[in-house]
Amino acid sequence: MRLRQSGSSEDWARFVDTYSGLVCYWARKLGVADQDVDDFAQDVFSLLVRELPAFRYDSARRFRAWLWSVVRNRRRENLRKKSVPLDVPYGSGSRAFGAQYHSGRDS
């Protein structure tokens, strides 16, 4: 892959032009909101800047299959980051809620 070898801005621009439509299409299919698609694609391409040097061509697999796995994994990571962790230790929440809940069940 020429991009991995040269890293020139011209090759990178050609790469982005070639694959940005596909990355955006996949992003929408994975549930990225329309207003967030461009930011998501930029995030994927910034990841690819780091990952492409390690990419090894395998004639048994298509590059698009590898790219799809990068896009899908980035989406999964974004969803994990957006999920709200339940960091509140048991018993430190509202006593009123707990008392109300337990009194309703015990009655």
C-alpha cells in the first residue's frame, strides 16, 4: 500500500477521498447520527494515521474488510464511552428512595 510507504499528503488526500464516502455510509448504518457522521469519520481517519503503518496486506482478505473492522470497533468504543457508568456504590444513594422502595415491597 503506497500510503503506508510514502505517507505523503497527496497520497493521504487521495485515500481520504477514496474512502470517506464509505466510512460515512458505514457510520450511518451503525447508527451514528447525521450531525455526528463527519466527526466520526474524522475520528476514524485519525485512528488510521496511527494504524496504517502496522497494516499488513493479506491477499486472502480485502482491505475494505479490515477498514470495516476498524470502523465497527471505533463505533463500539464510542458507544462504550457514552454509556453512563454506575459508579455509585450500593447504599450511598438516596435513602428516601431506598426506604420508599423497601416499604412498598414489604407492605
